[in-house]
Amino acid sequence: ERLQVRVRFNMLALSVTSALAFAGGAARPTTTRAAVRMESVADLKTLAKELNPNVGFYDPMNLAEQTFWGQSNEATIGFLRHAEIKHGRVAMAGFVGFIVHANNIRFPWAPVGGLAIPTGLSPPDLWDAIPVEAKLQIILGIGVLEFWSECAGEKHYMRGGKPGAFPSFSKGEIKVPHPVPLDLFDPLGLSKNKSPEAKAKGLRAEINNGRLAQLGLFAFLCEAKLPGSVPLLSGIVSPYAGEVMAPFAGNLPAGAIPFSF
């Protein structure tokens, strides 16, 4: 039975309270460069209360106290903050995409090359059904965006830049060498005139929604791979017999699957 569009947003919200854990914080200026704003563990604890006062600051692995790759603690916190926001955004897209594909909602035109993809497949089965060339195009596209986000910004998030910020395609010092009408971040310019308070509130909502989406997406995958593991999704999410940690499992011969665990 396919996942229904109306399914269980409220149910997933009930399971998220205990996991709204990691927190980033309001930036504070350093003493070395007035224009650079870094974040500290104290900032993380402050924002943790704003994100979820019932949970507060929760860092069981003490990641916020580490110094990755020989960098400073502030740089490490910048990396963790950026990673959380980015993964939350990807999870929100994946959560919606899972529901869309589970309901066989598709573009009204044929795929490039005229390849016919069967209907009635679960989202993981649908991924397995597309050719490896299509998968490589998707991964390459993501890689281009990742490269752009790391190299085109005015200030890196580990050097005082804003965690989660995605550089403009046409307004920064480095520009895409062909016209791009819309930016990936705030393409319609809806937030550019908002107050700092409103922007901060929106960022807090984005962090919480991203965490919820990560839980929701993993709930879908767990129920698909292990039917009954998420009781509230039993009979709603279609089972999946493949390997969710091997993105090319449906295209490569046995023994040649990369990224498997």
C-alpha cells in the first residue's frame, strides 16, 4: 500500500521532541577582526533554549568542544552548525520527495531519452530503477552546488561566515559565467527586507524543521526496510528489499557496490 499524501505529519511531530538536540548559537564578535563573527559553546547553549526549552543543550558526544583538523574550537562549531543546517535542508527535500514518489506524482513529460520508469514502486525501488547515468547526473549536480557553496562565498563558515548561507550565483565577487535568474537561497527575495529578529526566528524554525525532517525520513526508510519497526507507519510505507546504504545497488553487479555498509 502506497504512502498517502495526508500521512502522519502530526504523528512525526510527536516523536521529534526528544531529538531536538544539537544547537547552534547567536554569533559573537571576536577580538582579532571586528568584521568576523564566530560562535562559542556558550552561544550554542543560549540558542538551544530558544530552539527547545524543554530539551536545552544536548551534546552527548561533546562535538561542540572538539577541534577538527587542527582548527580552532570556534571553527569546528562553524563547521557543525553549517553541516546541521545543510543536512536539515536536504532532509526536508527528501521527506517531501519520498511522499511525492510514493504517490506516483510525476512530471507530465517523459524522462530524457524516453526511458519508461514503472509506476507503483516505493521511492527506494524507484531510485534503483533509474539508470546509473541518471544517478551520476544527480550526484554531479549536487557536487557542483557543494563546490559553489564552499568556494564562492565571501567568508567561509569556519572563518566567521554565516553558517547555512548559500552564495548568490550572480551578485557576489565570484559569479556563474552565464545568466542565472534565481538564487538557490531566497530565490524570490522574500526575506531580504525582513528585520533581523524575523530572520533569526525563521532560522530557528528552519533548524527545528530540518531536525524533524531527518527523523521523519529515517522513519520512512526504517519502516520500508524493517516493516513494523515504526508502528505508526505500518501498512502505509511500502516494504523495500534493497540496500538503502548502497545508492548504485540496482545498477551494478554483486560485489561492485560502492558506499555499502
